[in-house]
Amino acid sequence: MSLIADEIVRFSSVLRISYNLLTGRDYLKRKKFREKKKLISVALPFSDLVYGFPNLVPVFPIRTHAFKMHKYLTYLGSASSIFGWENVSNFLGFVKNLGIGDVSKIIDEIIDNVIDTVNDKYNEMYDLGIESGVPTDFCYGIKSLYGMHVSKGKNYDANLNYTIRCSAWNKYLESLKTIENPAKQVWIDIPPRNIGNASELLTENLYDAIRELEKISGNSFDRTILRNHFQVANDIRNFYKTILYEISTSDFYPCNPATFSEILVILNNSFQDYNSNANRYRDNMASLVKEMKERIRNKIGMDVSNMPRILITPMFGGWEPKSHELIYELGGRALYADWDILLFLEDIPINKISDPVEAYAQYLMNATTNGIGCDNDALSDSYMRVAKKINADGLIFFQLFGCHSVSNCFSMLKEKIRRELEIPSISLTFNKIGENVEQVKTRLGAFMEMFR
């Protein structure tokens, strides 16, 4: 049984988010063929603009693939429509407490399946990307995304492409045109931050993309719909930050730290398109925060006051998922905060700017000036900012094979950490999930000895 299985069944919100993540294929097929909605492929947290059209559905590509779901998870989904996810979760927790061998084993298998199946699919798509001739100098994340499009790209009505700092990313977006029967490409160029009128140019580029989305949608763009969505998106971001900066920094966790880390991984994956339903996702996030706080208030969980906080980053381009279990076994607690490091958890400033498109342009410019699109100095400063906010005791940096835009900032980051934070840090090389687990285990063991 995994370290996580025994705990994660206690959170009905996590079961809901996980179920919605893994059953995306059926949900999206229903949207496309029964409800005649259009699927718009997005990657990284760039889905918000799509929500300005009620008949467009954003989808992070991996969610159109079929996962090898445990059959009992499917049964739970059906039961939830009758009894509700909270009652299903309470029942699972009750069964776990009884310790009935065979039934308890089934529950463990269900949860292990939720945990592992996404990572297995990433590796499958990585292999498909390589077989399909993706350039070898692309990183794991891009190779996987390419494989997702080779496999399911024909199901999308369009790809929404944002150009960012990473040259390999932009080449990958261009390469989507070469896939057989490619979807329509809708481009949004984010201007360099050192151009004086960058925000105005980006606003114009967003409006150009909106006009393209109008053609796909068949409906006119509605500012009110987009503004209302941005409020939902800001609620999601604030719930996410509550988990990162209030709950993860506390001395008492609502579950064991391995479970908490896994929840952060699930949020990292699902945040990119809000599981294609932002209102539902917002409600699930609200429920998750409530469940966590209630468990902490009732002292249900684990005292982690003596466990060092280890920030693991970056993970969005590929990282070794076993890391947080290994760190837990070695007496630490692993935290993932990529989306805030890259400034995707900042509010869209709709309360300050009347035009929602202009507000979104300001949001994107901030992210690309100081987060995902910035130079190494600004990016390393963002890593430092988050490490300080979570009061990190150590930092582990994954240097991806094929990454020339983010991985090369570690030497600068390491010097800043040594000078300003005086905490230990190490880098780990990464090429593919599961490829070097023993080496990672050895390196983490030596690293965690520093905290004894």
C-alpha cells in the first residue's frame, strides 16, 4: 500500500478533482458530440481566455486520453451521483478504519491507480513523441505534449498558442502544424517586456485571438462572461494560495506530508484547464480548503513541526514524482509551488481595470516579466520569493535534459540561496519519470542528512 492511499480517501474534494481529471475523455466527448461544443487545446495555465465563450471548452491535452482506471473508481463515480462525493468519501474512510482486508485492499488499489495513472500516461506520450520524430533537444514536458497531440490532436477544434520566453516551447508550437490533420492554430504573441507599449500590443494581440475564437465559436465575444469567469479564476487562485501559504506552512497537517504533497501534484495537473469546468473546480477547491481547515481544527492529521520544509521545483516540464515519498520517508515534507513561482497564481486585476481583456493583458505581462517569461535573474528572484514565503529549510532543483531556458538558472539561484537564505540546495538531473529513481534516492538521502 502506498503512503498516500490511507489518507487521500478522507478528502471528498480530492476524490472529486481526481475523478474529474481522469474521466476527462468521457466528459469532453459528451461536450463535443452531444452538446456540440468546441474543444480548445491549452497547455500551461493559459485556459482563461477560452472561458469567455460559453460553447468553447479548454482542455489540457492529456485529459482527452483514456486512462487505465480501476473499475471500482468508475463505480464510485456512479455512486457519487446518487449519494454525493462526501458520503462516498466518508464510507471509504469508515471501511479503512474497519481494516477489512480484501475491501481495504481494493480501496488502496483505487487510490494507487489515481496516483500513478497520470504519470504512466505522461511516459507513454513521451515515448510517442520520440517515435513521432520530435526534436531530441526538447525537454520531457514538450516531448510528452507533442505525443498527446500526435495521438489526439484531431479531436481539438483549435490550439491556443501563447509564445513565451522558451525558444523550444515556441518551436514546439510551430511543430504542431506538421502533425497530420492539424487543428486550427490561434496565436497570441506576448511582446518582450522591455518594449514601452508591450501591454497595449498584448491587448491588441488578445483581441486578434478573440476574433479567431469568435469564428470557431460562432458566437460573439461577451465581456461580461469573461469578467465573471475571471472572478471565478481569482477565487481558485486564492484557494490555491491558501493551501500553499497558510496550510503548508503550519505545524500541523490535515494528513501525512506525502499525502499533502500528492494533493499539490494533483492541483498542479488540474489547474491548467480547471478540469474543463471552472465553476465546478472553484467549488472543489473551496471544499478542499474547508476540509483541510476542519481536520486541522479537530486535530485530525499529523504534527509536522519537526519536519523540514523542502521546496521541489520546477515540476511543470518534468520531475521525479517519487521524490516527495522519499523525502517523507527521510523525515521531511516536500512542497510544490511552480504556478506561483511562475506568477500564474496572481489575481487577474479586474477590480482595477474595467476592460477584462486589458486586465488579462496586465496579468500576462506580469507573469512574463517576473515569472515564466523572464530572464534568469528575475526567475531566480521568483524562486527566492516563494522559498521565503513558505519558510523553506531546503530547495531541490530539477534540471531537465533538453531545457535551455529554466534549468540553466540554477547556478545563479544557488548563489542567491547561499547568500540570502543560508539553506542547503541541490540539483537533480531528470530525463524521464522512473528512469533514475535509485540515483534520486541516494542523492536525497545525502541531502536530508543535513537536517539531522
